[in-house]
Amino acid sequence: MQIPVGVSARHIHLSQEHLTVLFGAGAQLHPKKDLSQPGQFAAQETVDVQGPRGKIERVRVLGPVRPETQLEISQTDALKLGMQAPVRESGHIEGTPGLTVIGPQGQLDLQMGVIVAKRHVHFSLDEARKYGVRDGQELALRTKGERGLIFEHVTARVSPTYKLDFHLDTDEANAAGLHTGDEVEVIELEHEHGQEHFHGNEIIRVDSSPDVGKTPESVR
């Protein structure tokens, strides 16, 4: 199975409440560029983020708005900000650190919400059924090229709103020499009853799990 790559640079998702604080009453996000996942976009709006020992300017806001604000950064960004950000799945922000977010009309002190996003693959329902993948399953992916390597513990995310795409951050992409639009190969699927392996593009067909229809809490 070959999967296209989407390299994810630092970005922030805002709640409507926090969007209003940062950009003023009646603020809305204005799409700048569509993203790989249907309905998701990079907005024209940007913010600055201030950590204990550093600041990063012009962090892109992604839309649409979400129930909770979440900043996704790389480990390199975390070092620049002077903080320890845990590796988490998107939307799982309990117990994570916060920082100061600065917009053109105001600023807010986040109490939590800073994460390094866990690498993951988006699957539509049809794609998940085709390849025998269930939501939350872990995959191993192999890259090609001079800096080829194997990414383990890649989480499968399954939703009717998703499109096949492997998301990883800039640190991980640079280590493997990957760029958006490249492809990686699935070489291993973890199943409840042991390990199943892929060889090239061989498809392992299993009965559809009830988990395949589960929609994650938020779009990654």
C-alpha cells in the first residue's frame, strides 16, 4: 500500500471564543489555501506565540474553528519556545502546557493546548475497509531515498470526512528527506490477534471492524 505524504508545519487551531479575543468582535477566518483533508484550510490569519524563553511569529491559523484551541509544533519549535510539549493525538490536550498567544486585537494566556502531533494516517471509510485498517490501529511505514527509514507507531485515523494522507511534522520529514506529495509504503499492520505484514502492494483483507465507522473527535 502506497500512501501520499503531507508535511505539517507548525500551526494553531482556534475556538470561536479565542478567535474573537485575538482578532476582535465578529472575527471570522478567511481561507488562504485548501488543505489535503476535505473542508480544512489554511487561513490568512496568523498569530504570534510566546513561550517561557522564546517567541515564534506568524504561526498560521487553520480552519474551520474548533471547540478547543490547540497549538501543534515540532520538538525544534518547543526548544525555541523553552517548553516541553508532549506527543499527543490531536484533540487530546488534557494535561498539556500552555503559552501566550498574541493577535492583532488582543492576547490570551492558554492554560493548556500545546502538543507535538503524533504522526498519523488519514483513511476514508472505503480506504479503511479496502486495506483492513481500523481506527486507532498502529502502522509501520517505510520511506525511500538516501535517508530512507521506517516510521513505527503511526496511528490510523478513520472517518467518512477523511482522505488518504500520511501526516508528520517538519522534524520527522527532514530526518527522512520527505516532502509533501512523496509516497511511503505500509509494511506492517498491528492486528488484535498478532502481526500481519505487507509485502510491496499486497493487500491484507480482514473483516471490517466496528471501529472503522468511528469518527474521531476532531479533524486532524
